[in-house]
Amino acid sequence: MAPKPHRVLLDRVSGYADEAAAYMRRRRVSRRPFARLYYPNGRSADHADDSSAGAELFVAAGRLIEVAGKRPKA
Amino acid sequence: MADVPATEVALGDAAEAALGFLTEMSPDLRGAAILDSTGAVLAAAEDPERWREDAAALFEIADRAGAEPVEQVHVATEQGEVFALRHAGLAAIAVTERFALASLMFFDMRSTLRDLATAGRRADKSTVTRQIGPSTPGEG
């Protein structure tokens, strides 16, 4: 017997949700710190944390994170 | 406050409102600041002086890293993420939780600065109109 149409739709939607959740999980696990600069002409440049500019950017960003502090729990 | 121009006060108020709106729109936001073209803080989550110094340092390092001034900066660390954007003669800095969506964050920051710049121009125009007065007698 063929499944009811709404079952097919529900399966498809939950399939997409599973894919999205897996993508977000992989992103959390695999993503490393980075520093990226964007220029007005659309060009962008990545700076590794072992380069001098990259290291300075991470230090400056760290200070800003410190100023912002932790987000108050809702 | 007596010697502060009316446009600066108006822009500061608008920046405070814009910052509040940005905070409301972005659930991942921990703190943010809006600066004018001179680097002065128009609005900040707290401690404007620290925001001014650290934002200036970030833009200075970012500008030095390339041949031309940067438009956007995105630094993702283990502790959080920093977004900085220059637009329409203003700058915005935001610190978020990890894994905030960069495109959305930059979009919100850009639209906030665009609205603020428009409000600033409007305030400028009304101040000039007040100073000069109506161009013909009986007008206004």
C-alpha cells in the first residue's frame, strides 16, 4: 500500500532537517580559528594565526571579545 | 552638553537606537559598538573608551595587513567571533558567540549603518535649515 501523501512530505522535511543538523555538526567540529579581511573591490584575504598580521588580528580580536564579555544567560 | 552640536546629539541618539535594534535582531550578539569616521564611539554596549581603543587597533592592524584599507574584518576564535565593518563613513564592531552566521551578521550591520548614515544626513540638513532659515520671507 502506498504511504499517505503527508507521510512522504513529512519524511522529506525531516530528511532535510537531518542533513542541516549534520552539516552544522560537521561545521562545529571541523572549523578552525581564522582571520579574514574583505576589501571594497570584493577581494578577500585569509591570514593564518602563525603569520605576523594574523597573530596581531587574533590579539586585537581577543581584546574586543574581552570587552564584550560573556552573553548574559536569558 | 551645551557646546555639543545638535547633529552630534541626534546622531548619538540614533546610534543608540540602532545598536539596540542590532542587539535585538542578532541573538548571538554579545556586544557591539558604532563609531563615526574619526573613530569616536557613537554608541557602545558598555565601556566606550575600551571599545574605541580596541576597535581602532583592530582596523589599524587590518589596514596594515594589505595594500588598501579594509571594508570588513571577520576573526573567528575559540572564544567568540569578531565582525567589523566600515560603511557610509561609519564603522560597526560586533562580538558574537561562536558559529554566528557571518553573512547575516554583516548584512544586519551594513543595514544598521546605512540607516544611521541616512538619519545623520537628515539631521545635518535640518540643522542647516534651522541655521539659515527659510530662503524667502513668509516661507516655512
